Amino acid sequence: MEIGLIFSSEDPKQKEARDSVKKYIDNSGVLAEYSEYDKTVHSPTLIIDGLALSEKRKIKREAQNSMYPACSDMLKFLEQHIWCL
């Protein structure tokens, strides 16, 4: 399994999501090649075996402070793929 994460360490929410993904991978015991890329991005992108979970909107919603994908979204995406192995 190949897992990649693109995130911005300048954003505390994205850094927290990165830490949660890394911890989940470490604790799950799944054999995976993990790589991460620290770039200035508006929201993180999680890539598992070529499938990406990322924000698709070009214009941010004004009243929304939450990040997509949220940490919980990324962990669900990981769990679904691990159970498919």
C-alpha cells in the first residue's frame, strides 16, 4: 500500500491531521510506503494507492471554518482501504 500526504505545516489544523494520519499508520501495523510533502496548500490531500481525498472547490465557502478533508475524514479513508486489503 502506498500512502501520500500533501499538507502545510504552517496551518495548525493540517499539522494535527498529519500527526493523526502518521499515528494511525504506525498503530495499525499495516505495511505501507508512506511519504509526505510539506507545501503551502489551503487543504490537505491524502493519496492511497493513487486515489485522492482532497478539497475540490475552487472558491472557499465564506462561513465555513472547517477544513476538508478533516482529520476524521482522512482516518475513515485510511480505515476503508486497510480493510479492503
